[in-house]
Amino acid sequence: MKYNYVQSPLPFQGQKRRFLKPFKQALNEFPADAIYVDLFGGSGLLSHTVKQMYPDSTVIYNDFDNYSNRIDNVAKTNTLLSDIRLICAKSDERKERLPDHLKSEVIDRISKEEGFVDWVTISSSLLFSMKYVTSFEQLKKETFYNKVRLSNYTAEGYLEGVLRTKKDYRDLFQDYKNNSNVVFLVDPPYLSTDCTTYSRPDYWKLSDYLNVLKTIEDTSYFYFTSNKSQIIELCEWMQTRGYCMSPFDGGTTVSVNTSLTYNASYEDIMIYKA
């Protein structure tokens, strides 16, 4: 059965929904039966897209941020959100600040939840746009808004047929780098970008970003970055000054403009080489 998700089924910081159209177009230049290794699996949207477009491919999804655990618990998340939705319905205005007495009711309901809580999804339903927390203590300190999603989340078939693993990207790369029919999907956290909801927000320093470039040397790849990172400019500068060949040399670049506010935007960038 075909499933066509155009964005990840649960909120995720940095998912690639804006790149799906050019990503699918570029995939036409790659083998339908290749091994696709999603080194920084994130929300799994790239892995899902490859598997739906190329059912005969082998897709390895590096679930380093435990996103699949959130998917597996979507029913539990929906139950909690249904109760929160009823509390928020007592407020007069949609998307306005939630009164303190209703915030207290929401906090009380969440405090009774046992076991798994998807803090990213819950916080995305209560906090100002694009703001997330990862714990109950953080959530209690925030201002709540009446913006709970009005329908339940669904994730049916999202990662169907995708092989999941959880490894340091360097180890996973070593596992497959010598395969003659492999394509690496390389989407590391962006340099100069908020990484607070990732499993290792302290992991990414400049040296880490540069080390990632080893995964696209002499390989078939998709690499994602933004103009805020200036990684491409750095590599071009190194090449023109004779220090080394840019790892992006010979690749095809696609840019997508992303608006943050009416007067602030940046460019997301995809570079690929078959």
C-alpha cells in the first residue's frame, strides 16, 4: 500500500517538507534498487519518501533522535491531546493566550500522565509558533496559547518497509561506504541553528560539520544545509586558494527560500551527486 506523507506526521525541528518536490525530482537520477542510507534520520521524511518512490530500494533510517518511539506512541499522544483540547475549549479565543486557571488545568492533566509523553508534540500544541520543550519542568515555565490541533495525529504506514537503526553517523557510514550501489542522505543539524530538541544538542561544533563532509567524498549523495552555515562558501574558498578540492565539486545545487517572518528569511540548500 502506498502512503504519501508530504510532511512528518508529528512535529519535528528541521524536517524537509519544503524540499520534497526537488528531492523527488532529483531521485529520478538515482537507481531504484540502491541502498539509501539516511545518516541523520531525523523525522524520517527523506527515508519515507525514498521508500515510497522506490519500493525495491533498501532504506536504512538512522533513528538517532528516537522519532520512531514517538510514532509508536501516537495513540497515547492523541488521548492526552484530546483531554487538553477539552480544557482549551473553555477559552473564548482561538490562538490567544490561555488564561492562568486553564493553564493550571492543563498542567494538572499532564501531571497525571504515566509513562511516555511526547513533549515536542505536546509543546507544539500549547506554545508560541515553532517553540518546543523537552520536559515537564520546561513546559510549566512557558506561556500557553489556545492552539491545540483540532484533529488527531496519524502515522499509519509512515516507516513501513524502512529499516531502522540507531548509530553514530560515522559508524553507519563505515558500514556502507564500500558498497557499490549506495546513496547517502546527509542532513546534519544546521550550523548556527537551534538544535535544542535533538538528542545531542551539544554535539555539533564547527569541526563536527566539517567532519560530516567526509561522507560525501567520492560517494553518491544528497547533502542538505542552509546559507546561514556558510559551509559551501568555506569549501569554495579552500578550493580557489588551492588548499583542497571542494567536496561539493561536480554536485547539483537546489535552493529553496524559507521565510521566518515578513522581513526575515534564509535559503535552504540541497546538493546532490549521482
